[in-house]
Amino acid sequence: MNWRKTKLFIKFHWVAICVSIFSVIVIIALTIFLRNAVLAWRASESYMKTSMLAQTGITFLMFMLIQIVTMPLAGIMWIWIMNGGAANFTRLHKKAIKGKEISIGWKDVIGMEAAKQEAMEVVRLITDRAQLQRIGGKILRGILMIGPPGCGKTYMAKAIATEADIPFISMSGSEFVEMYVGVGASRVRKLFKRARNIAESEGGCIIFIDELDAVGRQRSAANSGGAQETNSTLNQLLVEMDGLKEKAENIVTIGATNAPESFLDSALLRPGRFDRKIYVDLPNLEEREELFKYYLKEVKYDESSLDTSRLARLAVEKSPADIANLIQESALIAVRNKKEKIGMKEIMEAIDRIEMGIKHKIVFNEEERKKIAYHEAGHAVATYFLQPFDDVFKISIISRTGEGFLGMMVPHPREELHIHTKEKLLGKIKSCLGSYAAEKLKLGTTTTGVFNDFRTAMRNAHQMVWELGMGKSGLVGSYVLLETMPSGTSRFAEEKVSYLSEKIKEQLNNETQEILQECLKEVEELLTKESALLDRFAQELLAKEELDYDQIEAIFKEHNKTRPSI
């Protein structure tokens, strides 16, 4: 290892070494020359000594004058050369970080156990490279991490570098692409050249490219400068990853993206490049509980009031980054409220702050408050009875700045479901229409507040009929595709035409409206039957402005109501 580092040092600094050796030789020669000159001067006559001193003084002054004039120019030129000169646009400002300096191990990788197992196998392939080669196996070259944002892809890459104990170079895909043509390809070449030199010295190197889709998306046939630059950068990346096959260096390229796999160019995904894929998904219930335990260790919290299992159930569909942010927001709220520890109250307030925005106090007259209260109460009652997949988590008639709503009913999934059935989609539509039905029933009119509810309900009904084959006519297929097909055979054609007949369109639209009407009828029948319960919720909202989960459940129990089972 020491010889390799020495060899690499000589490779990088051979010019400086040669200059140093030449300088030593010149100094030795000057020393010998001066010694002989002094001896000759001592042996000379007195008039010769005076002449020699005069010549030496003039020569020294001329030498100093030349140095004063040329040294600043040489210094400026040397700085320009060291900074890359005209090639400064393509210069890389990234430094490699040693694996042990990252200090992120497997113990810190929480909330992605399946992906962690895949990553541990990757580390074994990197560290057992010699054994793999002995049995004829190929060295691992590329790993692609795919998943939603905030799930820990960058964290996982750092843990791989730490556990494999090899240097780590990190770049974002957007850093390769500039307005100047050829800059991206040059930066790719320099990045891989640096990685090879580091691998030669340290025994290995990891290149991590975050947001790979910025440079790795499918190549375009467009002639614009931006498309050409992106294509050339991607082509250079493909060449460099292929070039590693013939090299002995232990270099692994890790890419991460939030985009779908189909968004990337197929050449990147073929064997020999990013052929090993690690899917980093949202954590499940057990993993969320472990995440809460991990992040709560970093703060002071009230152990008697905080139950991590309950917190995990409240954090359905939350990423590790979301959970970390929730704990940090809770800490800020605790400091603002002059509390020494984080309690359940601070957690709930943090959830409200993150999901709904900051409270924005608007002064409503009593008639407006009444309309908003019945609007939200209609959502709550319809969701409780007709959408059993969701809990009624919170009801509020306080305006929030997050979405600009004057009030809101916040549903919460009762359990993790990855497939949406017809019943669940119908339940969503009924929950949305609860506000419209309540306004008609209790106020005798409707308001503009139903705009977003109608939009969500119609989107679900349209998807059921047009894309999922859930209409009554039995028409099967995704008719949205036929509605927006390209006009020509080229995949770059921009003009779209419809291949659906007007008769089919009319039938599909009628079925969409039929679903909406049937759902509305069921909601109206429910709210008429539960009129007293609807009034009670509206009165409580007018008195308290907000009701949390426990208060909502207490009101339903007072009226002897039980939720339908899923």
C-alpha cells in the first residue's frame, strides 16, 4: 500500500520533483562557481579586485531588475495554470472522503431492512473481490438505488463506503450539465480518472451520483443544445462505466434516483453498468417504530406520554426524513412552549404544523363559521360510516396557510394498504361528497368550498371508469390511452389525436356521472339519518374550533355509533 501511494505521488508530482532536483543541481553548481570565484578574487591583484567587484554589482542589479519584472508575471501564469486555465469550467471541486471518516455504519441505517440486506451483500462483493475473481465471477460495477425521496438512499451509499472502508466521491447529476457544450462529458472523464487514481492508491473507490435522472434520462433525438449536451454527457458516462471492465481497480458506481426506472436510458441499466438494483421503499410499521426510537434518543422526551408504537401508527406513509423532521419540529415547539421535554402534545402539534400549515386566524362572521362547521362535519360523518379504511384524525374550522383552506377534516389510514379496491375508491368519493350533502341538508344551499371536493371525487370516478374497468357497462381497458395517442409512428411526434368514438366517450362520461350520483344519494341518506350527530359535531366545532381524534371518537361513542369493519 505504501509503495502504491509513493508511486501515485510520483505520478502526480513528477514535474515538481524534477524542478526540485534541477534546483538542487543549480544550487550546487552556483556554490562551486562562487567558491572558485572567491578563490580567484583573493589571488588577484588589487586593481583586478576593484574591477571584479564593480562587474559583480552591475550583474546583481540587472538580475534583481529582471526578477522584479518577470516574477509577478510568472506567478500570475503559474496560478492560472494551477487553476486549470481555460479548462476551469470543467474543473471538479469534489474531494474524496475516506470510508472511516464518514462514520455511518449499519447501526445507523434504520427503516429499510430489505434494502439494507442487499447493501450488505454489495459490501461483501466489494471486500471479497479477490475470492470472487478466483471462482471466475465478475466484479460488481454499478448499483442503482430507486425509491421515493427521503428514504435514505444517500445514507445507504455512505454506509456502504464506511463498511467497505474505501474512499467515497459524491456528486449530483445536475453538476455535470452546464450551458457550455462538452463540459459535462469532460467532468465525467475527470471524475472517473480521479476515482481510478484513488483506487490505485487506496485499494478501491466509490462514486456516488445522486439524482442520476438529471444526466441519465433517455436520450433525445432533438437538435437543441441542451439535449445534445445531456446526450454527450450520458454517452461519456456509458463509455467510462464500460471502460472499467478492462481495469483492475476496485471502483463501484452507485446511482440514486426518485424517478421511475423506465425514465432512465436502457443502456444504463444493461448488464455491466447499473445492473444491480436496490429498491429503497417507505418503512413499514415495525421499521417506523425503530425510526422513532432512534431519533428520540437525540432529544429529551417524556417517556410516560410517548408510545413509539402509537407514533408509528400515526406515521403511515411517512419516510425516515419525514419522521426525523417531525421530531425536530416537536423539539422546536417544546422550546417555544418553554418545556423541558417533548411530549405527545408537541408531537401532535408538529403533525398539524407539517401536514396542514401554520394557523392563520381569519375573522369570520357567525353565518360563515356555521357553513364551514357543517361542511367539515359532513366530511367527518361520511368518512366514519362510508370510508372505513380511514380514521377521522382531526376536524378544524381554523384557516391554515399550508393549502389555503378555511377549514379541514384530516383523514388517516387505519392500516397500510398497497392496492386500492373499488370499495375504497367509492369510499373516497363518498367522503368528498359529505360536505356538499351536509350543506344542502342543513343550510339549504351550497358554497364554493366544495370545489376541491368535487375535483377529487370526479378524478376518482373518472379513473374508475376510464382506466380501471369499474363501470357498470363492463367496458374493459384504459381508454385514456386511446384519447391521447400520437398521430404518427414516431415516438417524438407532438400532435395527439383521439381514437375513441363519440358514442364510447358519451357512455364513459355517463357512467362516471352515474357513480357520482349513486354515491351522493347514499351520503344524503346517511346524513339525513344521522342529522342529530351532524348537528352535534357542528356545535362542538363552533365552540372549540378544533377536535382531535380522541374527542371525535368520544362524540361517536356518546351516540352509540360503531365503525363498519374493513
